[in-house]
Amino acid sequence: MSMNEKVSVEIARRRLEVEIEGLTPMEITIIANMVNEKLDEAQRLNQKVADTSKLAIYALLYMGAELYRLQQAESTNRKALENTLDHIGKSLQEALDAARVPAQDG
């Protein structure tokens, strides 16, 4: 299957025809399953809420929070990697400088 194909998914017992640029039908189905899991989580955590639109908002908030945490972790990991690469670069430069044989007079 190629990208940008419409795929039929079920979210909150509603059938939708979805096409998301750059994603395959399999990826869209995986995401739809994740959305359903978050909706189920929202229902469990907010049992007194019967309004499906409110539950959808809660699910979006939970997904947004998860995305935010992932972005923060990715930013921290990127900074740590940059620091490690800087350290390696400095160590290599020091090793190269130490390995240079001074020019002999003569």
C-alpha cells in the first residue's frame, strides 16, 4: 500500500475514512488504535464524564502531555549527545596535538 491512501478506522465506535499525508494506512491504523487507547484511559480516569466530546478533549490532553514529555526527553538527549560529541572532539584534538613530533633543528 502506498502513502496517502484513505483508510477506514474506527474511533470511539465511529467509522471514519482517513487520509493523512506521509502516512501509510497501516500507520494510520496504529495511530487510530493509540487514540482509542487514550479514549479508554480518559474514560477510566473520568468515569463521571459521559460526554464523548469531553472525553475526546481529555484524551487529547493526555496525548499532548505524552508528546510534550517525549519532546522534552528528546531535547535533553540531543543536548547530552552534543556535549558528548564536543568532549570527543576536544579529546581527539588533544590526542592529535600530543602525537605531533616537534620539528627537529638541523
